[in-house]
Amino acid sequence: MGQKIRDAYYIPGMENGKRVDSRILEERIQRAVEQGYRKIEVEAYGQHGIGGRLWKAGNEEVLIYITGAPGQRVGSMGFPNTKIEILGNSSDDVGWLNAGAEIVVHGHASNGIANAMAQGKIYIAGNIGARGMTMTKFNPRFSHPELWVLGSVGDYFAEFMAGGIAVICGYNPQNPENVLGYRPCVGMVGGKIFVRGKHGPFSEKDAKRVQISEEEWEWLTNNLKVFLQRINREELFEELSRYEDWDLIVSKTPYEKRAQGLKSMSEFYEKIWCKELGKGGLIGDLVDYDRSPIPIITTGELRRYIPVWENKKYAAPCESACPAGIPVQERWALIRDGRLDEAVDIALVFTPFPTTVCGYLCPNLCMQNCTKLKYNMSPVDVTLLGKASTEANPPKIPEITGKKVAVIGGGPGGISAAWQLRLMGHDVVVFDREEKLGGKIQKYIPKSRIPEDVLNKDLERIRKVISHVQLKQDIDKDKFKELVAEYDFVILAIGAQRPRLLPVEGKEMLISALDFLGKSKRDEIKPGDRVVVIGAGNVGCDVATEAHRLGAKEITLIDIQEPASFGKERQEAEKIGAKFMWPVFTKKITKDGVITDSGELIPADTVVISIGDVPELEFLGEDIEIEKGFVKVNEYYQTSNPKVFAIGDVVKLGLITDAIGAGRIAATAIDEISKGLEVTIPKRPEIDKQRMNPFFFNPRLVRYQDVSECASECMSCGRCRDCGICITLCPQAAISRVSLANGEFELVVDGDRCIGCGFCADVCPCGIWNLVPNDPVC
Amino acid sequence: MFSNGPITPSQLSLKDLPWLIYWDKEKCQLCGRCVAACPVRAIELGTFRKRIVETPINNKKAHSNVYKVFYGIKQKADPAHACIGCGLCSKVCPNDAIIPYHNEEVDKLRFHINLGGQPRRRGGRRNDPGTLLDRIKFIRISMLTDPALDAGRHEFELRTLLGRVLPPEENLRLYKEEGWTPPVREIYPLVIGGMSFGALSPNMWEGLVMGVTYLNEELGMPVRMCTGEGGCPPRLLRSRFLKYIILQIASGYFGWDEIIHAIPEMKEDPCAIEIKYGQGAKPGDGGLLMWYKVNKLIAAIRGVPPRVNLPSPPTHQTKYSIEESVAKMIQSMYMAWGFRVPVYPKISGTSTALAVLNNLTRNPYAAALSIDGEDGGTGAAYNVSMDHMGHPIASNVRDCYLNLVKLGKQNEIPIFGAGGIGKRGNLAANAAALIMLGASGVQVGKYIMQAAAGCVGSESDRCNICNIGQCPKGITSQDPRIYRRLDPEKVAERLVDVFMAFDTELKKIVAPLGRSTSLPIGMSDALGIDDYHAAERLKIKYVV
């Protein structure tokens, strides 16, 4: 073929018909440069990397002309002093890792042109193949690398392009429909692409089209002239320099890439979602309530739980346990309010024996059920209040407007019923066969347990209310019939007077407990040194205590089972040294004492039988139903004869307070029946003891000094103490106290402030606040 | 309150509970937010009494006892209010003064959770944090052996087929004869598994469908979601979005009369019909939507009166043999849409899966087989079913696929795998492993709840109270006071995030395998595991 370029140092790629190896050719080019040649012609036969790395010329310009068919990577790692002209077409990767060389290809070039180029310029007079201008860089120490293509570029142009300027002139392109090829600019992060002519889409994720600025246009046109001059096509300048034909594509900034131009979800919701489904979206047709987002902590209607102030909704455990239904916690509240008189008087609404029973005789079920016991604290001592009640003022006695009622039996039950009925305005007459009112309290209970003056005080008050009392009245069959006929209602309150005996040998030597107690109370009996009591219940204990008072030294209570006695009676008996024995079965009674079934003798001067008493019911007509020796009644003590009620021991053996409570219920029932009402026995449910908060009370308090200490240490279960702790503790300041017209008050919650945390319910000493689920929304 | 009284065997102390509350008196400002937020009311305001005793030795009279009350947050010990560890208290605390932590020893509560003879029921997942899928590695990395692909640069067509694919000659014959060919859908291989409207809250469900629609219409990803058994909102049935939905029919048939009534008004066919025979979380057991979750809305969608219990029996009532059950159901469901909609059964993972599959291969209508493995989740189930019943998904899918290979039908009936995919957060890796074991696609539920809605449930038995309507995030509640915590649009956004990220991760896995235009279904030469027996069982490479 031979040399084509004048003055050039000629290096052939073929020698003696044999292709020169790329390594040898490279050595020869480098040696020529070293020897001072600055214009070299290489006639190429596919050799690799021609024209790169010519640093040995220093700053002097080296011109390389390539004729023939160069191999891949012409001008790779080219230096700024190097100018390469390929006179025909070129293979792949022209200017690979170009670091400054200017390379002109006068024909077409194939794939990978300018790949990884960082500086220098590549001018292509034709088209190029795939993956041109990929992974190109811009190093701020140098100027931008440039790729100029007269025609078009192949697919995947400018992938991961990170800098430099590419200019695609679109002149006589391979595909006139798309001069930029398929999927250009994927992963492009830097640089500019000027493009002229029709092109398809590019990766909009990575790049964007922008307006060509004046400055850029000036750069483009100035350099276009240079490009055209280099490829000898200056005549095209005019055709190629129409502003409107050019587009500029630049990489997006990282910030722009982040905002990917996707529709926001709220825009999608409005424009796509609701447009297709209708207003309110997926279920807008099915629900009419708001479904918009809310926070976790909510107020008002959106609270999951709401506090309810349940003042006085439940009975305190003390009240609930009291058969007479005395609202003990309310009495302490009155004392806290400085209203001791009212606290005393209020008892009379429930019992005519506020001192005798509450202060002395009652085992005080209220105290046994006190919430404080649950926490090993001393129960509030109601006996102090009972003892303080001697001067209680009876309620105002109304005019008689109601029915005539006969009460047979002037014991605690009968008196209670009569008391209640009279205070309801009924005309009551009490019949009793004894000389004094008071029943068993009067007749049998030892003075040691109830001082006479205390009982008399209560009875005096009672007589003021119940004026019609007929004493020493034995009621027989005829008299009873007469009473039932004469009166609107009759209340049987005769108690159980007939002792139960044992069918054993020597039973005639026994003395019944009631007989013993009656006589002992009048000091009419001398029991001797040794007393045996058969039956170790509370009455038996009273017998023992009285026997001791009367001089007995050795007192034994025997029982067939573990004794049922409890409370003060038992304590007193134990205190005087009475001996309890069980199980002991009595075989016979002799003058020496009791012989047990094991044959043992328990010596006794007096043997008292105390295994219970039964009512005497012979005088009742056949229309009063009897069951196992007691009168049968319904839940409000009405017998099978609707006019006749029965209460107390005649119905079932029980405590004095049981009889008092029964009297009140029977009286209420009679009152309601006489008014034509349905009988109701109102009873509030007992409060759950878990609701009270014990931690405000002194756990080391053993004995209450006085009623005011009782009042201040009462937990006031179920009844607001008005302590204000909830108001102070509420984190939202949602609770306020509102005074009501009648001197009462209530605590109200501002729902718009409350978050439903339940602090109020958790802290309340009295268990008033209750946190309940809010009403369902749907 | 402290206990003072006889104790019963089931009275526990805090030490016996699985989750304990750490509370910092110094940091707490007693704002009440934690107590208000707690889903199970496990905490309350505590009134604490502090006793200060002064006892100077030299002056007896000066001895004193002073009680001071202070307040704080107290955890309840009774089982009904046992802390579930959800952490909502911590989430709402302005001062970071409270946080639940796991009891270090095996709790005692588990021995008393059957009071009244009722065994424990709960929602959530199997309490087993491990998963074999996470141990499978992708060991075939083509760099120079195959054209290596670039996940970021190359174009991928990550699609799978749902429907019966006929062999080419059969297809050509039918084409020429203008015969019926089974409908086949080209869908995204990650399908949102059946979670019913009712099990999920309205806001959650709407968020999911919205996200799915967005993925389809804005991003061109053909993602599909299965309704679960609870019907489908009437508006969705009558919208073009129905094509993104797989309608599920299960043993309770809830909502199906409403679906039937909507057929004449449908603009589009649904993507497919899934017949549910079993569920991975509670194999062989049915479901029960409790009456208190059945409000007016749920009732309307399911076509029942409000406030009634809705039981789904463990089995379909009128099916007596595998041939009959499958054939009868598939035929009926095809008929409903004029044989245009693919119909496939879903079973729980079981050692009898092959029998079902073999039956399906003989049924020309069967469009796929979906298998739900033991790690599937649920809104409510017996703990024993959840923790101890079911079959692991990997070997189940693998056996089925290899059986199809034996029959030469591996390209004809797609197998979908579900249950525990992404259990430990590795959604794409688990999905790819299952696909390379032979699944054509996977169905996910729990991962979506965790990622798209912030479900806090875990395999350490955290939260898992989907069944009581008190979901702290509002995902499984029907109470607007709770589910309005969830913004459907945000759920949709997160769902889109999940699928976009999954897509990239899946590409990162399949690109080095040289796959870009078809999923590497059954490409098990790319899989390895460091367990010899597992490798043998799954017929993949044992690598150490």
C-alpha cells in the first residue's frame, strides 16, 4: 500500500506479508516518538490501541495518521499532546480512557466510542455504534471531554455518563427516526448531550431536556465550526447551525432524581382513585362517618374509654353488710362535715336502737366487712359512734294517716317494725306479754353487756314514738284471731322462747339458758361452783359469763361440734376462763353433773342447756304456714296469710340486727301494699372493694381515738369524699367540681380535654370514678 | 392492687408475665398518655405509699413514722391485662420514661392462658423466629461465564404467569380449531395474599388496594392482591380496578352473593379466583370473625346482619373427595365469568400436597396451585395450630415442582408459595429462593402489614392481638377510634415503596444469574445451603 501522508514517518502494520503484532507496533511508534518524530503515519492492520500513551514527546505535539484498518481502542490513554486522524472507519472503543488526545475519525466508528474518556476530543465524521460516550468523566483539573458525531449514535448511548459533552449532529443518520438510539442516558449522572434531529425517549429518571442558553449556543456554534473544519465538512455549518433543530439533554442532579416526578398519593387518591370509585373512596357509599387520620391520643368522642363519676351508685361494704341497712359511710361523711348531730340522728331512720345495738350488742357486721380489713388495717370503729348516739333525736312523728297495725312482740324486731310504721304514719299497737318492752335484750342479755341506762335511753325514745303499747298481754288463739280481724295488718315478732331440750336421762335437772339468763339478770339464781353449759354458742357464752359473775369457778361449755360462738360473747367467756370442749355428746344428766357418751363425768352443780330455742306457735290459725317449727315468709316477711307478717326469731334464729332489719323491710312492705304499690326492697349493689385506694390511709393505726378520727380514716367507699385528688391529678385538667342547688356537688369531666387515661379512676380513694368503654361509633 | 387474701393457682406476679414494663420515675411527667394508649390496659396510675422511719437511738421520743404518697405508672399482673409488649406506651411517651421489655425466662402466663378450659387463641404468627429460606444462598454469580446483567442498567421483565399454560402444540391446535384455551394472566410474582375485609380494618384494606392500583396504573407493575374471605366492597367490584384483584372464595362463602349480584355490572373481570381450602397459619381449622367486629360496614360487605358471629368452617360443606371438591369448585367458578377468569385452589402446606397437585394436573381447568406454609400469619387462630401445625413451605414447593418436572408439566401449572416469606425482613431473597426452588410466584401478608402499616407483631410473641380488635396500629380493628390511626394514603405509599424496593432487590439477585426476561423458576443450580440434609432434601448444592 505504502505511505500516503507527506513528511510523515511511516510505520507499516504489515511486514513481509506478515501482520505486525500490536506489541511490536506499539514499540515502534514509541521509539519513533523517542527518536524525535512528531508526524507519524501508521498503516494499520487491526492493531490494538494505536496512538495512545505518547508522553515521551513532552509538550510537543505529535500527529498520528492512521490508514488501513485500525483495531480496537485507538488513542486509548491518549495524552494532550497527541492528535490522531483515522482516515477511514474505526473499530470499537476509540479514545478509551482518553486523557487528552484529539482523535478524528473520518468515517464511521463502531461500539464503545469514548468509553471512560476523561479529557480530550473525539470527532466522528459518520455514525457510531452502541454504548458511545459511556462512563465518561469530568475532572475539574482539566477541561470537559468532548465527543462530536456528525451522524447518529447507536443504542445505550451515554450509559453512566458522568461528565463531558456529546454533540450528535444527526446529519445523514443511520436511522432518521431516532438519532440517539434505544434507551440512552441510563444511569447518567453528569455532562451534556446536544442532539439535532429526531430522537426517541431517554431515561428520564436520570436526565432531562433543557433549553439551550445563549452561552451554550455560542459554545456549540463556535465549536461546531472547529468540528466541521476537522472533518472537512465546513459547508454544512449553515445547515447544522439552526437553533430550533437542537435539543440539550443534561443529567439530573441527585436532588432532582429523588423527586422522581411520580404522582403523589394524595393526587392519585383524588384524580384516579375517587374518580373511578366515587367520593369517599372504596367504601364511601357504605359509611357516613369520618375516616380521616387521627392521633393515638384523642379526646371527646374519639376516646376509647371515658370516666364516669359513679357517686353513691353502689353501697359501701359496711352498709351492705348491715342487716338494718344503716349507711355507715354516710354517717362518717357527716362527721367529716362537722355535722355530728345529723350523723347520730340519721341512724334512727334505720334502727330504733342506735346505742344499744350498734354501740353494744351488735357483732358489727359493718366492721367485719370494712374494706380496710382487706389491707390488714383496723376497720373503722362504729361502736364509738353507737355509744355517742344516746342523745339521738327522734324524727318528727307524723299524723296518723295510714292503716292499723298490730305488732305482737315488743322485742327488737317488733319495735323496729312498729317504729318504722309509726314514722310512716300508720297506727301501731305493740302487744307484749312481759312487763317491760325490749324482749330478749330486756329480759335475758346480761347487764355486763348492755348497761341498763343505755337501754333505757333507747327505750325512752322508742316509747315517745310508739305510744300504743299493751304489756302483759298473752296472745292466745282467740285473741290472735280477733287481732287479725280487727287490724289491717298483724306483725308476728314473738321470738323463739321455748328452749330445745335433750331427750336424755335426767333432762329434768337441766335449766334452759333463757331461764338461767332471765333469773341471773334479776340475781335470782345461785349456780354453785361448777357449771356446765351444753351448747357453746353465743347464748351459752352469755350463760358462762353470768355464771362467773354469780360466783361459779369452774365453767365448762360442751358442744357436739366446733362451737359457733364468736365476737364479744366468746371473748368475754374466754376471758373469765370458761373451758370449751368438743366434740362431746351428752349421755345423761345426774346430780353430779354431765355423763358423756364415753362415760366421763363432767362435774356440775348446775347444768344449763343452750342448744337453741324454738318459737311457740300454737296460737296461730291454720292459715299461717309453718315450716320446720318456724313461720314461713316471703322475701318481705309476709306469711301465707297476706295480712300477717312475721319477723325475727319466729322466722329464723338470728342476730338482733337481723330482726331490726326485717322489721324495717316488713314495715316498708306493709306501707307499700297499703298504698296499692308493688313491694320493692331497694338495695344498692355492694361496691367492688378493688375500686378503693387504701394508700392514703395510715396502716399503723390500731385503735381509733374518737369519732372524728374514725371519720377521717374512713375510706368512704362509693361515696365521694370531695378530696379533690382527681381534680389535681388529672393531667388534662379536665375535671371540675360543680356545686348543686341542694348543697350537693358533682364532679364533671370536660370531654374535649379528657384523654381517657383513667388516672381519676385509678387514684380515687373512694372508688367513685369508673373508666368505661365509650359507646361504639358504628 | 397488692394481693391480700387467699391466692388461686392462676394469680401471677409481674415476674411471671412475658413482658415487663420499665418505668422511670425521674423522667415521667404523669401525662397519662401511656395509660390512655395501652391496647390491653396493662398499666394504670399507681398510688405508692412511702414510709419514712426516723429512729434516733438516743431519744426514743423522737422516733417517727411518716407516710408519703407518690404517683407513678404501675403494671397490672392479672392475666386479662398482661402486657403484650407492643410498645405503644413508649411510642406516646413524651419523655421516653416507659418501655416494655421481654422477661428473660419462660413466662408463667402461658400455663394459665387456658382459664375456663379455653385454650389460647391469638392473632399473628408462629412463635419461631427462624426460617430456612434465609439460609438459602444464591451461589451462581455469572461474571464472565454468562453475559452478566446489570440490575440498574438492564431492562427486566419480572413477570410470572397465573393460569394453565398449554404446551405449544396443544395451543396451536386449539388456535387453529378455535377451541377454548385457558385464560392466563401475566402478573407480578409478588402477590398480596388473602387478608379479608374484616380481618383488616377498612383503612388498611383501602390503603392496600390503593397502593396496588397505583403500582399498576402509575408504575406499570401488574401487582395483584387477593381479597381473602370477606367479600369485596361493592364499589371495587364495579370498578376497573377489579382486574387487579384476586377474589377468594372460602368455606364461609361470605360476601359471595354480593359478588354474584355485581357480576352483571362489572367493567372488568377479576384477575383470578382463589378457592381457599386451607391456610398455613391454622391448617385444618376454620375461622371466626367475632360478633363485635361485625359492624354495619362489615355486615354490608359480607352480606349478613350486623353483630353476629361469622364462622368459616374448616372444610367446605358439600365436598367429599378430592376429585369432586376440586373439579366441582373449579368448574363453578369458571362458569361465573364465562371461562375467562383463571381459577385455582389454595391449600395449607401439607405432606399431601402432591396428591392435590397430581389431581390438578389431570384437570385441564386448574389454573395454579397455591400452597401456604406453616409460617403464614392470621388474624385469629388457636395457638396450638399456629405454633405446631403445618408444613414448611420450601420442601413442599420443591416436591411439587420436581413432581411436575417428572411429568414434564413444570411450565404448565404454576405453583405459588406463601408463608413466612420475608419473615426476617428478607423479602426479595426469600421470594427468589422459593422461585428458584420452583414457585412461579409468592404470596405475602405479614411482611406487607409490617412494612406498609407498621405492624409490631413478632415471632417473640410481641403484640399478636389481631383477634381482639385493639390493634395498636389500627391494622386489624373495626373500631374507627383505632383504625383511623392508619392513613390509607400512607399505607398505599409504603406499599409502593415496598414493591419498588423489592423489584430492585429481585433484580440484584437475578441479574448476576444472567436472567432478565423471565423469572428463574426452578433454577435450583443457583441455590446453595450450608446444611447437608436440607441440601439433600431440596436437591440443591451443599455449600460450606
